[in-house]
Amino acid sequence: RPPVPAIAYPPAPQRARAFYRGEIRSDRDVETSNFWRRLATAFAGERKPVTFRSPTGVAFDPSGRLLVTDPDLHALVVVDRSGGSFEVIAPSGDDALGLPLGVAADAAGRIYVADGLRRVVRVFSPDGKSLARLDAGGQLQRPTGVAVDRARGLLYVADTPVHLVRVLRLDGTPVRTLGGHGDGPGQMNFPTFLSVDARGDLAVNDTMNFRVQIFGPEGELKSTFGKLGNGSGDMSRSKGVAMDGRGHVFVADALFDNFQIFDERGRLLLFVGEHGREAGQFWMPTGVALDGPLVAVADRGNGRLQLFEMVSEAELEEGEAP
């Protein structure tokens, strides 16, 4: 593999608050080269790599594996960086995934995939076996984003065309809804991706209101930030959202081709990326997920995941992005 470019954000002479850590396009980027693979290659020849086509949703499971949806593959891809595996889960026939979008995992490692075409949330075991289809009592219209509150056993589903977030138990039993069409506090306009932090707060990417809304564990609105524009801290086609449990909110924007990091008051701390195909550049980023200091971004147009590492909380909050 080629060496990972040394890229810091912001660039010198400013103090770095994030670092580029590489990309994943295929199984070649994670597999562990060993004697048996070299021997198989010597006899059978080099095999064709298994690659992403349009990675869209991304999440980490409790063991640190990357869960990635790929609508063009009609698949869920499970990437184990430490184990060197890249598993494509693409059921066929009646079990086929139609339009896999958002993805999340519960405390037991079960995987939840929003299928926008089938109008269900598919549930898989940690090893990829199909377990259930959740449809909120037949109410789901086009599920896009999903998030799991692991401590409380709740599943959040963004039902985009009806401008709602549906709150379900993990068995699919409806609990309540959030939202309703509009631009007032707590209302939504085509919500897409979701994130839950360790405190049980829910971040909703209220995409066509060009903002993020934060709700508490009981559904109470806690804060709102963002507006339409083309300046630092504005939003245009915001998609993925993630929270780190310390009040920081990460937002991927498919038109700005970057991700922005905000504090809990909505103050911009840093933005990472620009349009392009090189390391650290994006073309229509969608999902974003966190695992400690590691940030994974689904760079959909470039057919890859990009990985970044954040510095400490104190250093992250030193000043605003220009």
C-alpha cells in the first residue's frame, strides 16, 4: 500500500486539530497479507478486489467494526480493520436490500439498516444473518437515517417524506414521533441522517431546513443551529451527522464536500475537506461516524471511506475555523 499522506487540519502554522489517516476503497485496503494469501496468489493468480461503489451510511458497532451501506451494491459491508476482513452482506430474492441508506448497531452488535425502497428497517445479527423487518406498524414511508440509543433500547428512524423521526423499541414497537412538517422549533423538512450520543441526546440532520436539531432522551427539543448559506458554519446539502458525547456535532455536507465540527452552542470549531478526488478531498460525502477520536466519512462520489483522527477536546475547541 502507498504511504498515508501527512495532512493536518488546519494546515501549519496553525495548531492541528485533526489528521488524515487514510482511506478504504476495497478489501485490499484492510486485508492482512500473509503466507497463505501469497501462496494462493502464486497458484491462482491475483484476484479482483471487492470494492465499494457508493458508500452512503456509516456506523461503528460496539467492537469497532465499520458498518457501511452501499445502495449500488444493494448491500451492507462490514469492515474489520483489526481482523483484516471486508464482508459484503447482500441477501438475494425476497431478502434482497432495495435501497440501504442509514445504518446503526445496538449494544449486542445487532445491525439496523434503513431500506428506503422496501420501507422497512432490516435487522441483522453481528455475523450478517437476517433477523427481522421493522416497519413501525406499517407506517414507514421512506426510512433514511437510523440511530440506536444503546442504553435505553430505542431505535430512531428518519422517515424523510413525512418529515418525522419515529421512535421505536428495538423490536419495532412504536413509542412516539418527533417533528412534523415545518420550519418552527422541533418541526422538520425532509430529515435525513441521525445520531445518538452516550447521554441519549438525538441529533437530527433537518436537511431542507438547513439545520441540526438536538432532542433530549424524552423527545424534548434542546437546541437548534444552522442556516442556508455558503460561508463557514452554514449548510447546503447536509447529510451525515454524528456526536461525540462531549457536545461536539459533526456534519457532512454533500454540496460543500466537507465535514464541519460544531460545539453544542452551534459555534463552528473546524471544517475538514474540499471538493476533489485526492486524499482529504470529497465528492458528495454522506454518512459520518465516530469511534473515540476516529472519524469515518462515506465519500460517496469517490467510492471510498476516508478516516481522520481528532486531537483532544481542549485542542479542538481552541478558536474557530476561518
